[in-house]
Amino acid sequence: MTTTQKNQALTPKSYARLVLADGTVFAGQGLGAKGESLGELCFNTAMTGQQEILADPSYAGQIVCFTFPHVGNVGTNEEDEEAISAPARAAATGMVMRADMTAPANYRSTAAFDTWMAQRGIIGISGVDTRAITRRIRENGMPMAVIAHSDKDEFDIEALIARAREANSMEGQELAEAVMSTSGSDWKEGDWIWNEGHETGPADGPLVVVLDYGVKANILRRLVSAGARVKVAPGKSSATDILSMKPDGVVVSNGPGDPAATGQYALDTIRGVIDAGVPTLGICLGHQMLALALGGKTLKMAQGHHGANHPVKNHETGQVEIVSMNHGFAVDASSLPADAVETHVSLFDGSNCGFRLTNRPVMSVQHHPEASPGPQDSFAVFDRFVASLSKETA
């Protein structure tokens, strides 16, 4: 056994329960942090990148059930971190998996998955029937649930059921403020290059200001590697704050919760940026809030889209892209304004996955084009956006 493996031994056996609001109880082994955690239970079909998924601020207030049974064998490392600030580390509240967690066996690993979860306050459970959970969500929607972890096999099940039943659903929940940056900052880190580390950002190039509602670090890295200088601004910034930076472009970021709830304070800023003629790109929650700012509507989805293997048709190119998804709300395409063109659509259920305006420099996508985790089919979203800014400023 190597020194690294000795330092990354799994924790001793403990106990856990996953309790759904309908009274269903799953028993298994506990992982990560101890205690109780409440959240909306969703399933994710990605086969890799579990660290990036659980560290994604868009998962704030959710418990993630992985359909892929094996988690932990690649460990964790700081280079794949998705949170860009201390508040953003409060992402997924829990994790559910089928097989027992395995010790790390990857040269990049610096901490065992179990240890990393405990450090972030994520409660986990293994040894449960994730197929049954996934089918339940697929047929009945995403329930509120409580996940509990203890050294003793003693749980007040009735109290846990009551807590899950009394919890508010994700609809109407404003969660972005808790995970966004509290102050502005420059971002200079680019893509991770195999065995070399992260690229350094350009000294010049168009300036992109990112409205942070829980932005993933890899979105910022992709913008840098596409040739942009990047500044991060808190999502509660005003349009005046953003425009005073004289941006060549603005990105409205991903984030958690109901877009209509976050929109209570965000839409005026977004409208101000659009009305000023600044090229704007929306991603995930940002895509939904762009639609709301333009007079559109969003809908709560029954099971949502969570995974790194979703097929999306790009109407602009005619290609089918395999993309990473993480959202429980969707844009009602029929509610978009007359100058909006639907550019992307899900081939799973036909839901809207992107649009652009014909008379204003605005575009957005529902999926996560930064591919963290996931395929790189949609990297061109960043390349096209940054290239368009260079033309605007030429």
C-alpha cells in the first residue's frame, strides 16, 4: 500500500437512512459528514465527475442519487474544484449511491472521497437500491427527503418523515444568494492541461463580467481559455454596477433554486444590461432568468435533467450535441418574445435548451457547456461568444 493510500483510508462502518416525504425509508452505510440534511432528491446519470457534481453550487438544497453504482475510486483533488468562493462550497446537501465506496486509485487524488465529503458537510449513504429510487423519481417527481448519518443504528424515523413532509418544495425557493460571491474579483485561471495544470489568462482581450448566482469555476476557466479577461460580480449587483466596469460582454451564470424567485432582484439588472446593448450569454439558471427578463415564463419539471449524457439538437448547426445537464426548471419556449429563435432543444423531452434574439446580441443555453463533468461538444458556445466580442470591439 502506498503512502497516499494509507492517508486515504475509508472511515469505519457507520449507519445512515434516506427518508422520503411519502414515508419510504432506505437503510444503508453512512458516508461523509454526520448529522441530518434536508433536500430535494434528484438522480444524476453521469458515470464520472462526482466531485464536480457535488461541488456544483447549482445543486444547493438537493440530495443527489447517482445511477452509476461506483463512486470514489478516483478520489478528489483541488484542481477540479468548482466553487469559487466560501459561500459556493455549500452545494449539494447529500449523496446516495449503490455500491460501497472504494478507496482512491488515481495519481491525481489528494483526498479520499469520503474525507472530502465530510470536510464539505455532505452526508452520504451507500448500499441502497438506487434503481428503485430513480424509478420512483421518474414516475412521481423529485420528492423532498432527509438523509441522516450516525455512528449508532438508532434513528427517529417518524421525526425524519415529518421533517421531509413539512419541507417546502424547490418551487419558489431563492437559493442563489447563499452561494454567490460577496464581492467582485478578477479570474485568471484557464483550462486544466493534462499534467501541466491550469492555463494562465490573457493580458488583453475582451472583458467579460460574470454575474455570479453560483457560477461554476469551469465556466470561468472556459471563458479565459476562449480569450477573455474575466471579472466576477455578485449576482445582487445593479445594472449600474455592471455597466460601470465597461464590459464587452456579460454572462448570467448558473445557480440553484427557482429562477422566478431569484429574478425578484436579478431581472432588473439583466434587463439593464440587455437594454444597454451589451452582448449577453446566459447559462442554466442564467438562461431561465434571461427568458424571464424578456417576458417569458419558466416551468417546474417533474424529474428535471441531471446528467452528463443528454442529447440536445442544435438547430443552428443541425448537429446533435451530448451535453451536461443540471436543472429542475425549464423555459416555456412558447412564451419567448417574437424576436427570439429557439436554437437548442432536448431530444429526451423536447424542452427548450437554448435561444438567441434576432435584433439584440443575446444568446443562452440551458445545458452546461463547460463540461465539468461531461463531454466537450458544447465548448464552441464560449468560443463563439468571446469571438463575437472581439468583433464588437474591433
